[in-house]
Amino acid sequence: MKIAVMGAGAVGCFFGALLAQAGHNVTLIGRPALVEAVRDGGLLLESGGERRHVPVLADTRPEAVAGAELLLFCVKSFDTEAAAVAIAPHIGADCSVWSLQNGIDNADRLARILDRPAVPVAVYAALEAPGAGYVRHKGGGKMVIGPSPRSEEFAALFAAAGIAARVAPDVASTLWTKLAVNCALNAISALAALPYGGLIGREGVDVLLKGILAECRTVAGAHGITLAPTLEDTVFGLGASMAEQYSSTAQDLARGRRTEIDDLNGAILRRAATRGLEAPLNQALWTLIKLRESVSKKG
């Protein structure tokens, strides 16, 4: 099957590599440095203590999505509209579009621009991109897929490639749960410059995490979403299961890149405002990350 990955960062490269290893025709669409690295030696995948070069196609042009039967849309949330406009003229009528992005509304934004359904997918994987054409898998690697006419078919395709995938009719609850986890850990990992294992159990941090999650739970409930009572256990469990993982926000700040904070803690703030609620802990984290971004830009 021909599969295109739009926005081939760590997430796109990881899943693209596994699908390519399973025999699918995968095209990664990303920055020139990625294309050059992949063309020279294939995509370098590090997982389970092993390294292997995976042959894949790579391109910088949005036209490269043409002919794909499945499109994995993996761009940063703040690039959703621009990337969608760029690929819209080149997507075939039979192409299924999946949003593998952080946040809770990217699939809706994508669908409005493409004028076709876009399937929301929640991804759970500890990943890093140490260099162009190089992705390091540190743990996890599962996905929860929203319903669509072909979701079950593609879930089986991913499973055959070694990816734990399941279809969930209540994917909105899954996306909100992931959002809450990201709101709790991402900004703190970035501000403290610590991996998850370095946060959990430190004096005062557990109280802070519980407070952030309580705010997320209240806002989610105001929007008709009930978060599982095990949410705190999920967050604290990451301190052990992904102890060495730095959040994507921490990785972005370390590289001087724009973060997705507006679609993480910022998303909670916007939705709290629509219900007349306040979320002061999320507000503080959002403000501090935005300050760090502004300092980085000046530097």
C-alpha cells in the first residue's frame, strides 16, 4: 500500500519506518535535511538497543501525497492549516486522512480545509529525533484510532507492522485524556529540563501535577467529557515506564523551536474561558513557556 507521511518528525518517521519494514510503499514529506539524509542512507531507526537503516522515499513537496491510499498527517498543531492547504489539491478521492497530532481539535480543523473526513488518532510513544533522518524509539508505540469506514482495516495493517492499534468509538475521551497528561507533564519537563522520571516523586511536584489534572478534569467535564479516575495513576506511572523521556515541549525548547503549548495548556485555557471557568495552574505553565519561547527568539 502507498502511504504518505506529511510532517515527518519523530512520530511520522517512527510509524513510517515500521510500515516500510512491513513492506508498504512509504513516502516521508519533510524538511530538506531529512530528505537528504534519507536519500543517502535510508531512515535510521533506533529501537530496543538496535539500529537499522530503513529504505523509504522522502520528499519536500506537498505534491508527494498524490496517489497515497493512507495519509498520516503529523505536522505540529500550529502548522495544521498551512499544511492542509498545501496538500489539499493533491489528495486522491480514495485517500484516508489520519491526524496523529497532539491536541483535541486538529482532525476537525484538517477536515474543514480538506472538505473531507479526517480521523483523529491518539499516539502513545516515547520518541526523539537526534538528527535528520534519525529517530530513536524509547518506549511505547501504540495508537487509538477514531471510527471511520476503513479504520478497522487500517488498524489491522498497523498491527501487522508491529504497532498496537485499536479503534475506539469514544476517541474524544482518549484525546482529552492525552491532553490532560500532556498538560501535566510537558511544560514542567521543559521548564525543569528533566525527564519524566526526574519529576515524579520530587517534593511539591506531585501536588502540582494533581492540581493541573484537577483543572483539566473540571474543564473536560464542562464540555461533556468524563476523564477516567485512573488519570493520576497514568501520569505518575510515566515516571517509571518512560523515566528517561523528555517531553516534546522540552525537546522543542532545547532546539530553539516553537512549542505546541497553545494546543496543550493553552487549549485548556480557551475551553475554560468558554464555560466561565479558571485554570490558574495551566495559565501559569502556559505563560512561563511562552516567556521561554520569546527569550529563545530574541537569542
